Amino acid sequence: MSMPENDLARREFLKKNVAAGIGLTLGSSGALNTPAAVIDSEDGAGHESNLVRVGIIGTGHRGNSLMGILLQMNGVTIPALCDIVPERVRAAQEKVTAAGQKAPDIYDRGPEDYKRLLDRNDLDAVIIATPWQDHAPMAVYSMNAGKYVGLEVPAALTVEECWKLVDTCEQTGVPCMMLENWSHRRDNLAVLNMIRKGMLGQIVHCHCAHSHNCVYWYFGKRAFWARPLLETRNADPYPTHSLGPVLSWMDINCGDQFDYLTSMSTASLGINMQLAKREDYGPNHPATKMKYAQGDIVTTMIKTIKGKTIVLANDMQLPRPYDNRWLIQGTKGLYNEQRNAVYLDGISPNHEKWESFSPYQDEYDHSWYKDFDRNMNASEQLKNGHGGTDYIELAGFIKAIREKTQTPIDIYDSVAFSVIIPLTAESLAKGSTPVKCPDFTRGRWKTRGPSFAVEKS
């Protein structure tokens, strides 16, 4: 495939300006500060020279939601859409025109038609919101085509795919960002600010979880691609939201590194029990009688090279309310998300009682959200997905494209989130034996400084 001349020029520019800093310094300090304020400013954001052109691959529920946020941003246009379901992509096309933009071109000729979209020379970036199995191959093709990549979670399903993403990113110099919104949560960013100011001391331990009954999700509209994942593999299938804030809290890839992990799993009971009660399945349905490899609860322990520990829980197949159970503990104190509380040695008034986190949230609120509040009213925030987190992450992504810098979440963090899936599967298959974690930075974690959400000094 020959590359169009202006795509080649953009790719060479990115290699010179991004590859030199990828995984090292680019994207630190002020480069990624206040994304919402920059994108929604009137300082030329809508001018042609600042226009960011984004293609969307996958126009289902998640792709549509992200597209709706992009349509609210100044200086962002959507020239092309792709989906294997013609009715869905045409509905998305109508949504774009209803927002006042020109009707985007449609690519709906089958599973490989996304390549025609990416071969265009008038796109700066692509959002990939397709079934998980397609994420890594599509991202690799996108980077080779010179397009910034905003990739839905998880970035990859195998260790080999993770390495392919890293190698392609390094070879092309084109950034690839997994769109992990819980990294951008308001409370999590305030905790990050507190950690970086030394208020919790040296970080020692973390607990995190994704606790959310998703049987309806696996056996709903996504069943054709999601259900097979439960039938043949036992793993932590969805670790990215759990680990969302944890990588930056614990300086993973920039001062420390995952060393090894071990996983344990319960039996699989929840899927069959819940399907038996459903009217659309019932006790005699073949899916109800099937034996599933995926255990109901998978608990993983991760050890870092610097001696920190992480307990990671996945609980997606039993009836329960949603919960993340974040707890981060250091030598001077700890934060507990379930209690919305902190305890800080020498600061909290009672050494035997928790203190409300709310005053600390206000004091250490991240500048991204301070600018977000100044630029959007409360009703708009509520419409913008997950309490504003989706807007904040996309704002940072668009700002990086516009300024031709590294994205807020880089390729190394993207694969560190995702590689937990195959590593836990390997540990469980081997009787919960420890499994070594790959070093995707190739040793650069020892000298890299933090780059995610770094505040101006």
C-alpha cells in the first residue's frame, strides 16, 4: 500500500517530534495541562489550521457516546464513519449532520472496510470502539497509516498484541492512547495530586476492583463477540477500570514496574444462575446449561519491582451494585474510596478515625476539572459521560493531536493496563503460579518521570 504524500509528511513529522520523547519526556509538565479550557477557548480553536479531523470506527453504544462528545468540541470535525452494521453507521451519520457538520463518508462493506477509512489522507486521528478482539489489529493499521489512535479498553488481549502495539508505536512515532476514563475521574486525580505532594508518604500498597454485574452485558446485544470470551478462558477479563488511577498513583512505568502476578479464581456459578431466571433464556436454554470457564470472582496479587503490592479483584458475574473499592496506602496515610475518607498521620484530628475526603477533594482538585467547571455548566457536565471523565480524556486526546505531542495516556501505560488479561489467564491455567510481567518500556521506567496529569508547578 502506498501512502499519500501528505500522510507521509505527517508521519515523518510525528516520528521526529514524538518518537524522540515517547516513553521518556514528551507529554510531561505543561504539555497536557487544562485540555478542556484549550479546546473550548475562542483563541483560534475553530480555525482551519487548528481543525482536528477524526474518523470513528465502531458506531455502537460506546462509539456513539464518544462521537457525541467530540461533536460538542470546537475545532473538531468527523469526516468518516465505519461500522459493519449499515443501519447503525447511517444513524451515526445523521447525528453528525444534526450537529451542523457535513455528512461524513460511510464505510460499511464488511470487517476489513476500516482500512479504506484509514487510507484516507484527510484524517488526523481515529477513535476505535469495536469488539475487543479487533482493537489491537486496527490500532496497528492506524499507526502505520499515520493516524493518532484513541483506542477503547482494553488495548489488547494477548501479550503478543501488546508488544505489536509498542513496536509499531515506537517505529512509526504515532501515539496510541487507550481511552481509560477512570484514570481521569475527579476524585482519582485529586488523590494523585495529594500523592505527588507527599501527603501519603511513600506508597506501599493498593487495592482496586471492578465489581459490576455484567451478565446482562455479555448476554445482550454484545453476545455474539463477548460471550465466547467466557466460554473458553478464565482470567481477569476487564482490569483497566480497576487499575485506571493505580498506574499513576504508584508510578508504574515511570519509577517502578510490575514485576510478577499470581491469580486465584472462584468457580463459575453466577452466569448459569442468572440466565435460568431470565425470560429470554430460562433453565432449559443451551446457554444456561453450558459450562463456563470464566470464574465469578478473580483475585490477583501484583508485586512491583520496588516492593509495592496491589490486590486486584474482578467481580462481574454475581448480583451486586457497582463498586471499585480503591484504597491507596503509604507510609504517612491512606485514602479509601468506599468510605470517601482519608487518614493522614499527624494531620487527621483523631488517630483512630477516618476523616472526610471532601475537603481534600476541593483543595487538591486537578486543574483539568477546575477549567472544566469554568467552561461548562453543571447540566452539560452530566450529559458528557461518566461525570465528565469522558470529556476530559477526549479533550486531552484532541489537544495532543492539535499540538502534535504525546497523548495523556501513552502506549506503555495502555499495554500495562491490558496485559493483565493474558497474564492472569496464564497464572490461573498453571494453578495460580506466579507469572512474570513484561517490561514494555525496555528498562526506561528507571529514568522516565511521571507524565500523566502532571500539574504546573
